[in-house]
Amino acid sequence: MEQWEYWTGFLWANIETKGVIEYVKNRWPNWFPAKYAPQTMIPELDGLGEKGWELVHMEPVPGVGNNYEVRFQSETSGYVWSNTYFCVFKRRKQS
């Protein structure tokens, strides 16, 4: 029977993350994304994939507290912008 291990965490989309500008220029030479474009997470996602992790869920969240709790907004508070994503990954458990 196959067994899986899971990893959950937060990823932040940000063009200023080390190595992201170079990655974007190499992959899309004629495009410069906005500072918080989701494509800026691709280098980190690729790195996790190289370690065997498969992304199975990604969801934007309004914010993360100092204790890594997720902040939620009420429907009456208006729009909330975020570059933070809660992610769930899995990979086959090593024997």
C-alpha cells in the first residue's frame, strides 16, 4: 500500500525574492510581472518539486500572524489584497 507524507506551509509571491527576477527574465524575456504576481513563486515551487513534493492545494489567505495563524476578513470589511498562499504538498513516504 502506498503511503504519503505531507507538508503544509505558506508561500509568498514577491518579485524581490532572491533569484526570482533572474528566473523570470530567463523564462519570459519580454515580460516583467508585477511585484506580487503568482508566477514569482515558481522557482520555490520548482525547488520543492525537485525534492519530490507535489502541490495538491494552494489557497490565497489575507494574512499570517506571528504564530503562523491565518487571518480572515469579514464580508463587510471590503476587499483584502494578499500575496500569501497556504499550500499543501505530498510525496511518497520513504521506506
